[in-house]
Amino acid sequence: MSPMQIKIENQQKTILVAMGGNLESEIGPPHVTLGYAIASLRSMTNSLLRKSKYFVTPCFPVGYGPDYVNAAVSFQFIGESHELLAILHRIRHHAGITA
């Protein structure tokens, strides 16, 4: 790995993450779980720049399941992609989401 690659990897980056769901978790219904996930992400990264409003979209085909609740967040992150993925997996695990 060249010195330039190491320098880039350790720089703070703006990350965008889309999240959502349509089933209850151990935390509660989808909008409550989403709020928990966003708060956890803020706590674990010590950063949250922006959060979209919640968007409710019907399951497809319509009537096949509960409506989805979706949102997107942006935040600053210093680290590698596998570290961020580990944080996202930890949030899912704490909410009791297995699928």
C-alpha cells in the first residue's frame, strides 16, 4: 500500500446510508426501529449531518405486506468500509433484526 492510499483511508469521509423496513423488530414498529437505528448510528459515529424525513411506501405488489418506512442519513466517518459495516450490523443485532 502506498503512503497516498493510507492517507486517503484515514481521512474523514461523508457517508450516505439509506435504511428502512416494514416489519416489527424487538424495538417496535418500523418507524420506531428506524429512529432507534438513526440514534444509534449518531452515537456510534459521533456524527450526523443530515436526516431525511420518513417516507412510507407500499409493499409491492400492493397488499402483499405492510408498508415500508424509509429514510436516509449522512454523517462523517473516519475508518474503513468494513468498520462501518460492522457498526451497521451491530445496530441491526441490538434491534433484534435477523433477516
